[in-house]
Amino acid sequence: MLNGSVIWGKIMKTPEHIKTTKKRLISAAIIGNAIIWAAVILSSAYVLEGTGYMQKLIPVLGGGSAVSLIILGGLLRRYK
């Protein structure tokens, strides 16, 4: 037995391990969110290259924001 964390050959999750895991998941969610929005910004620049049409930009930004909310909302709700 190692400090009460190993019982019958299985490793139990300690409160410190759970906090570390949550922090890593939240960090990954933030990084993933940043990658999504970087793609949205680059897509926006590509769509608007040489044009002045805002109507083409709205679906790109709307899709990026929806994906961002779904991913972050789901992860944060799951690992609270």
C-alpha cells in the first residue's frame, strides 16, 4: 500500500490527481479553442481576400463560435 493510493493492485485517484487532470483538460480545451478560432480567422481572411462581402464571413464566424461553445461547454460541464 502506497499512502493509501494503491489497493488490490489498482491505483485509486487521489484528490490531487483529480485536480491535476481537470487542470490539464481545461488547458487542452483552451488550446483547442484557440486553434479553432485561429482557423476561423484565417478562413475569414481567405474568404474576404479581394472582396467586400460580409455575408460570406458571417457563416464562418457563426460556425466557429458554435463549435467553440459546444466543445468548451461540454468539457467544462463534464469535468466540473
